[in-house]
Amino acid sequence: MSPGTSTFLHWLCGMVFVFYFATFIFLLREVLRPGALWFLKSINDMDFNPIQEMIQLPLALHLRRFATSIIVFGCVIILMFYVPSELLIRCIPKFL
């Protein structure tokens, strides 16, 4: 009925998800041992230059990092959205 509002709400939910996920990763970096999240770059690293890294590192390393990120983010999305919605649908069918 209102595509502008729907687009805005989807964008807002996405931004909130990204913010909370980034906060969660930041807190995990403080708690876990150094090197445990090797596939995620630290935003606080002053020597991190993404353009130079894309040029210098081999393609296999980029593909490995990409696959690892897809797996991690996919699992988080499934656990945060799919599982609760399925539980709601099964427990309270008329809710959604």
C-alpha cells in the first residue's frame, strides 16, 4: 500500500541490525583472545588500508574471508530473524 514507508522501515531495521551487530563484535573483541576474530578487521587499527590490501593480497585469501563472513553473518541473521519468526508462527499461528 505504501512502498516508501515499507522501504524506510526495511532500511531502518537493517541499520539497527548493523549497529547492534557492530557493537556486539566490538564487545567480543574485548572479551576474546587476540586473533580469535581474524577474519574481521578492527575499526580501531590505524594501519588498515583496505584499498592497498585489496591490491596486495591474493584472491584466494579474499575469497576465504568473504566465505567466512557470509557464513557468520548468515548464521546471525538466521538466529535473529528466522528462528524467532518460525517459533512465533508455530506457537501463535494468528500472530503474524
